[in-house]
Amino acid sequence: MKGLAFYSSVSIGRYVDADSMLHRLPPAVKYAWLTAVIITETMSSSLWVLSASALLSLLFIRLAKLRCAYIFRDFFNIMPFLAVAAFFQVLITWPGDTSFVIVSLWKFSLTARESLYIGLMVLRFAAIMAAVGVFTAVTSEGDSARGLEDLLSPLAKLGCNVRALALTVALAFRFIPIIAWELETIVKAQASRGADFGTGSKNPIRRIAAWFPLFVPVTIRALERAELLAEAMETRLYGSGPATRYTETPHTSCAAALIVAAFLYTLLCTTLPLWSAYMFNL
Amino acid sequence: MKSNVRRIAVSGALGAVSVVMALTPLGYIPWFGGAALTIMHIPVIAAAILEGPVAGTLVGLIFGVTSMIKAAVAPVGPLDPLFANPLVSVLPRLFIALAAWGIYALFRGKLQAAAAACAGAIGSFVNTVLVLSALALTASKQLSGAFKVDSAGGLVQVLAGLAVTNGLIEAAAAAVFTSALISAWRGIEKAHGRSRLADDDK
């Protein structure tokens, strides 16, 4: 359980109060582009699409007037984990890998396909991290729930309680740093009392039992926080009458155009293999 | 009118717990031979038991989307890229809560610790079986390559073996953890007292 300390320094999930072009956009537009970057980065395996989305994330950082160092501060902390993932890529031979071998050491070899895969993995990770980081930096808590509600509003006609759904997802986002911090506190407290978390023990029951003093308190503390939150919301009479909104989202044609653009970008990128096949056949 | 404030708050918090479990070593118990037992689905089961199937399904959705993004962004094994498919990583996870809640409801509030243990075991086993079936349906070709079997029957055998060995141990672990968690929480809840408005609704 080493290397837990960095989860408290995660800048993802923190709102940076500033005035920039991105801050002023309606939250639905921010969601649309966040989804566009995440979908293209996860679904596509084309180098062009991945680089385009990564450049897009960099552009967002500039437009939000954030410093790259701020967004990528956590990236260096996560590097060891990426290194471990890369190491596994080298260790495991992919079925049907026939590309040429770059370096070979004893039984293990780094092939061109594996090194490309590692590069793409780092690129994907950095791009998604930047996109999520910028999104949380320019969207306040209230806005992120409001934006989700706007995006899901068509579902309300089917009888879904969209407002509650949006609030739940927004709450989960905001709870992540808190829960990570709780976990870190508990791990350190247990370790300082000499807990070894069952590593090295050969007894299967002991291995599972060693996880109890971590899992149960972390979840109980999360539930306690949920209880406090529910009480705070009830004292403010949440859900006891018709819902009102503090801010109404203005519907502008510019925002609509930006959402359509995000949708088209996603569609174009995910169907790129079809397009290029068509072009080459021509 | 039944207040849903508590449902919202608890699903939000447990959703965050499942994300943290996926991102830190908390979600995996190191097991023998380099394998790991996952306990990431327990927040989903806990939400289903405490706040009903809707809250559980919401947490299941959060859990599924997290595992999809994680598999796509940083795969650690040859099987991981297959989880980038939402049919494998998201859809099966939506049924964990329904199964767990159904089993828990069968006990009608009696024998809470035993009810929670059964719900945990069934919820966990439903997760294993559905995920493996989804894998077999969507990616039989890649799986056959990875496990070095050449017939569809052989693949089903390998997956069934995985479901029985890994799945049963995970179900047992889930039963113990869910039971401990629910008992601890109900004990605290009794001493602490619930918030007033929610009690009036019942």
C-alpha cells in the first residue's frame, strides 16, 4: 500500500475561480466537449484521432487561461503507475504480434507494436486527464449538476427524475477527493499501528481479513458524510416541494452550435476508419 | 411522499467509493499467483441494500463507466482492452443491484446480517457470470487466442472454470464484507439516529 499520498494532491475535481472564455460557456457545452474528447480518446485507435483530441485538450487549457503545470502536476505522480502498466505490456506477449523486435532481453522483448501501444496509452491518459482537469477547473459544483440536467432533460418526458440523477452524479464527482483523503488517513493510521495488509501471509482467510480495517471504515465514513449531507439538504427543504432553479440556462444559438459541433467531431472521429477505407478504395 | 434526499446522498457517496476503489489498491485484495480478488462491486450491493434497486443501479452505472474508462486508458493485461466495450463493462453491472436487492427483500427485514451476506454473495456471483457471458458473446475470437483454445466449447469450459473458482471465492469475500459493512452501519445508525424528515416519511 505504498504511494498512496498523492491521491490527496489530485487537482482533478477542483474549481478554479477565474474569468475566461471557457468559464462563461453554458455547462452543457462543456459536457458535450468533455464527452467528445473522452469518447474519441477511448474508442479510437488511430494515431491521428488521438493526437487531434490531445491537441484539443491543450487548446482548452489555453482558452481557460490555466497553466499546463497546474493540470499536469498530478501526471508526474501517476508516472510510476503508467510505468508499471508499460512494464506489463512488455512482459505479456500479445497474441498474433508479428511486428519487428526493437529490444530483446532474455525471454522478454519490446516489439514495435508494444512500444506504439505504450506511447498511445500515455497520450490517451494525458489527454483525458487534461480534459477532465480543465472541465472541473472551469465548472462549479452547481454548474456541473445544472449542465447534466440540461443534457438529460429529454429523459424527463419519459418520467425520469432527471434532477435527482444529475445531482447524484455531480455528488459522486465531488465526493471522490474526499473519499480518497479518508482512505489515505485510514491507511496511514493503520500502517502506523503496524498493519501489513496481509501481504506475505499464506492464509487465505487472513488475507481477506486484513482488508476489513480498510474497507469498512472508508465506506462507513462515506455513509456518514452522506447522512450529514442528506440532513443538510432536508433542513434546506430539498425535495419537499416543486424544484426551483437559482439560475436559468439561457438558450443561445451559439451554445447549440457548439454542442452540434462536438457531436459532429465525435461522429467524424469514430467513423474515421470507414471514411479512410472509402477514400483509399476510390 | 417518500423523500429521496437520502437516496441521492448515499448513491453519490457510494458511487465515489467505487471510483476510489477502482483507482487505488483498495479495490483489489492481492491473491495467490499474482491474481487479485476484486471487491469493487460491494458499494453497488451496499447501495442496493440500504436505499433500494434504483440507488444501486445508479452506483452500478458509475462503477461500470469507471471500469470502462480505466480499461481503455490504462490496460494492464491482454484482457483489459475488451472491457473498453460498454456491453462488457457497463451493461452487466446494472443488474448487480437488482439481484442483491431482490435477495435482501426476500428476508423481509429479518436476520439482517445473514440477509446482507446472501445479497452480497448473489450480487457478486451475478456480476461474475454476466461479465464472463458478455465477454464470451462479444469477443470470443480474442478470448480463444488469449486462452489458447480453438473451439467454442473449450472456451465455454475455460470461462465456466473461471466463474466457479474465482467467482465463488469473490462471492464468499463479498458475503463477508457486505455483512460486516451493513451490520456496522446499522449499529451506528441506531446509536446515531437518522435525520428527522426521512423518518416521518415512513
